[in-house]
Amino acid sequence: MGYINPLLRLDAVQQLLELPAEQRGAIAALLRELRVDADRQAENAWKKRKGPMAAYWRAVATYARHTAHALHRGVPHLRVIEGGKRPDLAKTPSATPTRQKSQPRAQA
């Protein structure tokens, strides 16, 4: 992902990141299954023209994917640091955009 996952700012996710790698892997696998199921529910709801339910299930799928990805990577630069404080995400090197905006073309 080319952006900072907003779920990483939540204290509960920080606690998940402190779990041993084996436990994080098991939770990530379950979240990936949840994503597949939620995507299927979203598609079914969309076909039935149930827009609000499709949006709900799509959001569930997105949160599951983001959380699974965070658990898989471990994201060490966002973990709680000594003293119980997290670093300011805006100041971390990974917070800089990975893509540069295109420059306007010079007019001829």
C-alpha cells in the first residue's frame, strides 16, 4: 500500500501488532476470509439493488483487508514507543507520498 493505513492509529490495532507473529498470522488469515465473504455479500446486495447494504459489506471487506495487511507486515515504525507514546505519523519517513504529483506542462 502506498499510504499510511488509518487503522494503524487505533489503540486496538496497536495491541494486535504486539502479538507474536504466529498469532498475528492466524488472525490475518481469518480477516482475509472475512474479506472474501464480505465482498461476496456486497456483490449480492448490489445485484439486488440494496445500495446501503452493499456499501456496508464493502466497508467490512476494506477494514478486514487493511487490518490483515497491517498484521502481516507488522509495521514496526508505528508501534508504541517507550513511555507509551506513538510517533507522530506525519513526521515518519513513510508518511511522505510515494508518488510525485505531475508537474504542469509548460505552455509553448
